[in-house]
Amino acid sequence: MKVTQHLWFAKDMEAAVGFYTSLIPGSSIHWISGLPADTPSGPAGSVRIAAFTLGDQRYMAIEAGPLDPFNHSFSIIVECETQAEIDRLWDALKEGGSTEQCGWLKDRWGLSWQITPRLLGELMSDPDQGKAKRVTEAMLKMVKFDIAGLEAAARG
């Protein structure tokens, strides 16, 4: 049994998939093709589909015109080891999109991402409840995550 996430794009699916796979190490596009038959979304060849991998996650994508827009109910979380990784992904994904609290942003296609430091989960689940609370309170005030700021909050 295999589990694959599926993304529906109104337009520009190939650009989005190419962009995403260029950002995340270990990613690749497996194939892109047009559906060879007429569909409710358009004539043969107008509906495009793709299979790709982002890091260690499998995805399919379709470009078949507008349906439901992306929303916060689905997001892609990328756990980063360093501030440089956070900065690189944040800056690339926010271009043409919008940023939000707590490490969330929407890219130019409207897809929600959470760009987080791996360390955040460790700090927030620390058995020292005072430390976990300070880190959580610091996290809630951040837009783009700042690892040094989270570590400072952990230290008190």
C-alpha cells in the first residue's frame, strides 16, 4: 500500500512542481503528462498531471482549471536543521505569496507551508514545562522562525 498527497492546481502546475523540487534537497519530478482523453475540465491534452517527490514524501499534481482553492486545511511542513535553511526556503516561497504567524506562509499558488526548525518540536515537548512554555510563547510571536530566539527563550 502506498500513500501519496495530491494537489489540484488551477494553472501553472509544471512551474510549481519544478519550483518545489528545486528547493527541497532529495526531490525530483518523476513524470509530467497530459491526459489523452477529453475530460470535464477540457479537451485531450489540456489537463496535465505529474508525479514528484519532495524530500521523502510522494505527491501527485493535476492542472485542471479552478476547483477549490488551497487553504490551511492542508500544508506542507518542512523541518530545517539550520537558520540558513529556514531563511532560504522562506525567502523563496514567500515571493509572490504572503507570510503568516508561527512559521506559516502561502506561496504564489496559494499552497500553505510551515517552515520550521527541527529543534522547535524538541523544545516545545521538553519535560521542563517552564522551558516549553517560554519557547511556545516566543514561537507565537514569530512570523519567520528564529532559531537563536527560540534557544534564548528556552534558556530563560
